[in-house]
Amino acid sequence: KNMRTSTNVLLTVLAFTDAMSLFLYLVYVTYFFTATGPSELLYHSKAWMYIVVICFHEFIAFHTVSNWLTISLAIFRYLKVCHPNVAKRYCNLARAKLTIGIVFVVTTLATVPFYLYYDVYDSSEDNSNLTGYWIRKTQFAKTHVDYQVTLLWLYGVIFKVVPSTAMIVLSALLIRKLRHAMKRKDHLKASPSKHHANITTGYGRTSIMLVVIVLIYILMELPVGIMAFLSGIEGGESHFFYFLLYSYVGDIIDMTVLLNATLNFFVYFCISKQYRAVLKALIRNKFSKIYEISVSHGEHTGSHENTDNMELSTSAAENTHRKLRIWNSIKQSFRK
């Protein structure tokens, strides 16, 4: 319960959206590069082609949600560090949930134009020797070049460049504030109140963790945004959306996105002391419950199989209760 803060709620939903992005990409890669191949010369069913298209669109949607949740995290942290009085009013659990809802709704509306880009068609329409289905641009996308350019600007500027710029500004402000906090911490070390020093340490760790997450985001996302932005300026036929054909440049772009989604967990675990402590406690508690159930089951089975083992079962029960008492005392100490 003590982990139910606005920051942790945002981090939890961020972890979920990252996981969904990775899962959708895994489906796409498994089908195109394990089950079959990314070629119209191979047979593809209509259902699988629609699954691939859906995975493509939803991958963009979930990743965009992830991007704006990262910005929300940075804004929440900036307010808590630089404007604590404002943060007390606005950076609460209810506001965090409202922010998540707004991000999901706005992102859903912003990604609607992408659904008009790809279409599934019968391969025999282009070549009578081919069977199965393949993916191509819709007739609307082919006849409206401005639509393709708009998508590139939307993807490159709104989804990438603007978030990255906001991240750079917020990170710079946070880092400057952290430098002042570190100087203040040096003075607190000499203070007789160790409690205040511990609070400052935990507060700084959380801010450092979020700065690292933001920097990873900038390094991974900004090059993609610049590439899409330049493609939009170039105009004409869009070469950026050959994602499904998996060009060599696309491999590198996709890898940066996947790394961004994957590295956050390691940042949590390496920097956040509270995260490590709670995770260990949950794992220990889970194993203790499994142990308790297995021992109780063993005692119950033994009592039915042989009444001569009653004394042994009683001894085992006492031993179990003793271990549980020890374990409970450890948990009590851990909570303190």
C-alpha cells in the first residue's frame, strides 16, 4: 500500500504499455521472421495479414502512450522537486489516474489517421500465379500524397520531436535542482537529524531514476523523430512507413524503440532502493505461502495414510509453527 503513489501509478501503467509494445512487436516478428517471411511471394492467410496490420497500428498507439506517460512522469517529478506546494495540490493519486485517462484518449484519437494507410488484398490481383494475401497502401493513401506527408509530420513532430524537446527541458530543470539538492544534502549530513538526511537521499534517488529514464527516452526516440520530420519535409512518397517490409534502417529504428521499452525495468531495479526492497519482500512472501501450503498438505495426507504417524505429524506441525513465527518476526522487522 505504501507504494501507491502518483509516481508509481504512472510507472506501473508505463510498464504495462511498454510490455504491450514488446508483445505486439513479438507477434509481428514471430510471424514474419520465424513462421514465414516478409515477402508477397510466400503464402499468407488473410487473418494473419490483418493481425500483422493490427499489431503495427497498436504498436504505434501503445508506444505513443508510453512516450507521453514518460513526459507526465517528468512533469510530476518537476513539480514535486521544484514546486512542492503546487505538487501537493495537483500531483496526487487522483490526478495521476486522470492524466493516464487523458493520455489514452488523446493518443487513441491521434493515431486514428494511421488506420487508413494499409490494406489487405488478394495477391492474385497483381499476379495470377500468386496465392494468399499481402499488404499494400490503401487507394486513399496512394492518391493523397499530402496524407502521407501529414502522417510523417504527425509521427515525427507530435509523437517524437515535441516529446523529446519537452523531455530535454524538464531534464535540464530537474538536473539543476538535483545539483542544489546534493549541496543541501552535504549540509544535512552534518545535521544531528538523520531522518531528514534519509528523506533527502530517497527523494534524490527517485529523481535520478526518472532523469535516467528520460535520458534513455531522448537517446532512443529523438533520432527517429528527426528522421520522420526530414521525410515529411522531403514530401512525396513516404519511405518511412516501410516498417512491414522491414528495411535495414527499420531494423535499427525498431531496436531503439524496443531498448527504450526494455531498459526501464533495469533502471527501476538498479536505482530505486524501495523498488528492490518491496520486490524482494513480495517474492519472499510468495515462497513462504507456498511452503506453508505444501507442509500443511503433507501433514493432512500423512494423518490419513497412517495413524501411527500422529506423533510425527504433531512434531512437524510444531516445527512449522516455529518457522512461521520466525518468518513473521522477520517480516515485522522488515516492515519497521
